Amino acid sequence: MENTLGGNFLFLFVLIFAFIMLVALARSARIVSQYEKGLVLRLGRYRNTVGSGLTFLLPVMESIIKVDMRERVINVEPQKVITKDNVSVIVDAVIYYRISDPVKATFEVQNFSYAATTLAQTNLRNLIGDKSLDETLTARDTINANLRTVLDEATNTWGVKVTRVEVQKIDPPVDITEAMSRQMKAERDKRANILEAEGFKQSQILQAEGVKQSEILKAEGDAQARITRANAEAKAIEVVSNAAESYFKERAEMSKRLDVLNHILASQTKFIIPAGSDLVNVLGLEDKSVVPLKPPSGKGHA
């Protein structure tokens, strides 16, 4: 009987021990996600860093801290900042960062979000306080770059990398906004009037240039027409002259010869004309006083 009770007690003890070991084993198993790093602590002291996957810890003695390695964003709450020319503006920003060293990010800073937000607000006041309102509204990129540089230098020892800083809005007071709106409207009206005047001026210039070009082309056309007509008249005169010289030269020469013969023969009663000459018919000389000149015969004369 005692042996039976002892055996039952031992079996129950083994069963309880096995259950405790299973529970401890289950509690010692940890799963680290792909985007996380696991910091293993043994009795509260950092031991090592584990990657993603299944990790087993020593029950009771070890624990794990999971650190998200993805890029995250912090909203910097809107705050009132006074510019160099004593204008109050409402400014807010966003900070994009990622953890580069999970050990430093866990043990070097207690609350990174609060620390980064406070640091960003302080530097925004400094950066905008050194600029006038107009410079602040137009130098957003410069403010972003300077703020990122300051935050990056401060957070580098915390194992955090600031990837980007963006100033979301810079809101002046309502009265300043209305004044700026009126100023922009006046500038637009001024530019519109200038553009309209420039357009009218350019239109007049182009119109005058068109009239001038038209007159020049018309004058050139008239001159070319006169030259063409003069060339045509000169060509006609040349053709007439060539025709006159071709058709009337022979008759003019004949008339000149007749004038010479009339002058020479005016005081003579006899003259000799070669036989068969055209002058016999031209002069109409048929009386006997005219002795035709006959060609010499084959015999000689004494």
C-alpha cells in the first residue's frame, strides 16, 4: 500500500515538473519579426542582439527587448515663433528617422520621440528668429536642411539617423495674411497692366513694321517694273534698229551713190556706164549720149 502511494506521488511530481518545464520552455521561446532586432538581457544586463526568427531564452534569468528598425515619423506640434521683424508665426514640422543602432537607441536615450520633438522646436525658434517674415516664407528648404543637420548631429550618439525633416506650415497672423493678399493682388494687377501695355506697344511696333515693309516692297516692285519696262523698250529699239539696218542699208547706200553721180555728172555730157549695170535702169538713161562700157575683146587695139 505504501509502495503504491509512493509511486503515485512520484508520478504526480514528475508530471508537475514536466508541466512546469513545458511552460518554462514555452515562455522562453521568443519570435522576432523581420523588421525587428532583439536585445537579450540576462539578469537585467545586455548580453547580445538577435535577428529575426525564433529565439530561446533562459527561463527567469533572461528577457528580450524588441526594437522596431523601420523608418518612423514624429509630428512636431505647432508652436508660435517670432521672426526677426517681430511677426508671430505658427510653425510645425515632421521628423522622419530610423534606428541605426538598437543598443544605443534603447540604452542611451529614455524617450527619443520626446527628445527629438523638443530639440526640433528649440531649433525652429532659433532658425526662424534669425530671419524676416519674407525670408521665412521663401527659405523653407533652407530651414529644413539646417534643422536636419542639427538633429542629425544631436541624435547620432543615440543610435538614430534623421533621414528627413519637413516644415509643414508657416502661418502668419490673419492681418498679415490679409495684407500680403492685398499686396500680391496689387502686384498681379501691376504686372497685368504692364503686360497689357507691353502687348499694345508691341502690336503698334509690329503694325508700323508691317506698313514699312509693305511700302518698301511696293517701292521695290515699282522700281523693278520700271526697270523691266525700260529694258523692254531698249530691246524694242534695238530690234527696230537692227531691222532698219538690215533692210534699209542697201537702199541707203544706193541713194548715196546716186547723189554722188548726180553731183559728178551734172557738168558733163557724156559718161560711161558698165554694160549690164543696174544704174542704167535706175537713172533712166536711154539716149544716145550715153555710151555703155563694153568689156574688152580678145584682140588688142592700136
